[in-house]
Amino acid sequence: MFQSFFTSESLLTFDMNIYKFAEMLKDHGGKILDEIMIFCTHLGDKGIFWIALALVLLLFKKTRKLGLAAMGGIVLVSFMNSIVLKDLFERARPYIMDPAYWEKVATDGWHYNMPFESLKEKSFSFPSGHTATSFGAAIGIFYIDKKKGIAPLILAFLVGFSRIYIHVHYPSDVIGGMIIGIVFGLIACLIIFKLCGGLLDKINAKCNYKLFDSPIKAGAAAAEQYTEAASAEVPAEETATETEHEIVTSEDKENEAPPAEKLETEDKE
């Protein structure tokens, strides 16, 4: 069922036209652009770069929500892409597909050419795993912080385009990976911060060292509960200091000079 769609003339024509655009860039960019695109494509290998980024963000309280969102997107998107979708669609890589399919749509004599033989992969083609994982992590960061999420989204786009540039994926694979990454990355965020947000807030409120610098679950009620829980926890040293201050204050009052009226009475006597 899916193979007839993937080999349809309309889809292959779409893929071919984007390939032509990438090849035009390659002709003008030369070896420098080749190296940049190869570097970008390796950033998506096994999701290692994005996992490392998420772990670094998880180390610090101020960025921990970003790391949690990115990691959630990576896990869910990787599962859906590698375990479910690739085996479901079973689309052959463009360098494996019968060249006769390209000949049907390439009326100008264009033919598919794999310029980077060493980068060939054996897994199924649709959707692009590099692209899906990259967008799954990037959209999670963007979900939490729009400004900080722009750079990861641009990098995710470059990773996706590099997969077209080096011809290891059809352009439609990359677009599919982009959509899947965004959709399941947002689903991961909703699961973490909406469904499980209250639980994370309770854990955060009970920790001596706060895991997050602010409540996770959206809403004024959650923020108020978090504030109350945080203010209720008074450190032992602070309590002891306040007690000592009260003792000193009471002693000072006892040692205060007698009022002026009392002194006048004593003088008369």
C-alpha cells in the first residue's frame, strides 16, 4: 500500500525537484559546503549530540526544564521512528530504489546520483531519523523557552537539509521526519509538563535542594502551592538564630533603665 504511494510520479517529481536545488547548491558551494553538510549530518548520528545537550541542560536548575523537555522528545520520537514507523513504511533508500522510477519523472535527463558513497546506510528510509530526533529535541526546548529554542530549531533544520544534500534520504523523508519530530516532541512535553507536572511539583517541593527553580505545572494554583511549600521549610540554623535573638531581646528588656516617673517617686521619698 505504501510502496505505490512512495513510487508515485507526483511524489518522485517533488523529491527530484528538491534534489536538483540541493545539487545546484553543491555545485556552487564546492568542498567547503560539502564539509559543512557532512558535519551537520553527523550531529544527528544516533542522537548523540542532542542527548549530550539535554544532559548538560539537566545539570543546572535554571535550564533543567529545557533538558527535561529535550530528553522527553528524544526518547518518544526515537521510539516512534526507529521501532514503529520505519518498519511500518519500509521505504527503500533512494540509492537502492530501481532507477526506472526516476526515469519516469526525469524528462530532462536528470538521474539520481549518490555523491557520498561512504555515508550510505542500510536502514529503511522513511521517515528520516536524524531529522525526527533533531526536531523532537529542538521543539521541546522551544516549547519551554521561545528565544532559547530558535537556535536548536535552526540546527535541526540544517541536520534535516544535510540528509537531502548528501542524498541518503528523499526530501519527503526529511519533511516526514520534521513533522513527526515536532508532533511527538510536543506530545512528550504535554505528558511531562501537563499530565505529570503536578507530581513533579510535589517532588520538587519536598526536596531540600530544589530540582527546578519554579513550578512545572502551569497555573496560579500550582505556583501558590509551590511558594507555600517552599516558605514552610525553614532551615534549622535560621530557626536557632531567631530563638537566640528572642532570648537576647527579652534579657535587654529586663535590664532596661526604670521609667522616669519611677525615679521621681524615689527622689520624693
